[in-house]
Amino acid sequence: CTWHDIVEHGFYEALEPPSEGEEDMVDLAFGLTLTSLLGCQITVTEDIDGLVLRVPTGSRNVLLG
């Protein structure tokens, strides 16, 4: 999977829903949550001013400190 971000619940609903292709990629992610999205697919708008994202603690190949 490419890098994914975990979107805080209050903001997740304000974002465009993921495409089927994005969902397929995110399904392979380490540390997957119900609000995981590919960060590169988030369209930045004024509606999500203050967006809070968390980065997973690792990946399939690397654990982050």
C-alpha cells in the first residue's frame, strides 16, 4: 500500500468518499482503521480547515519511532 493517513472522525465525514481503487489500496495498509485514507487523495479545501491526521506507527516494512 502507498502511505495512508488516519483521519480524525470529525473530519472524515467532511472529505470526499474514497474511490473503490483507493479502498482496495488502503485495505493492504498496516494499522488500518475505519477512517484510513490515502493522504495523496485528500483534496484540501476551506471546508477541512484544521484537518487532523495521524500517521500509522509503522508500515509493512518499517516501524516508526
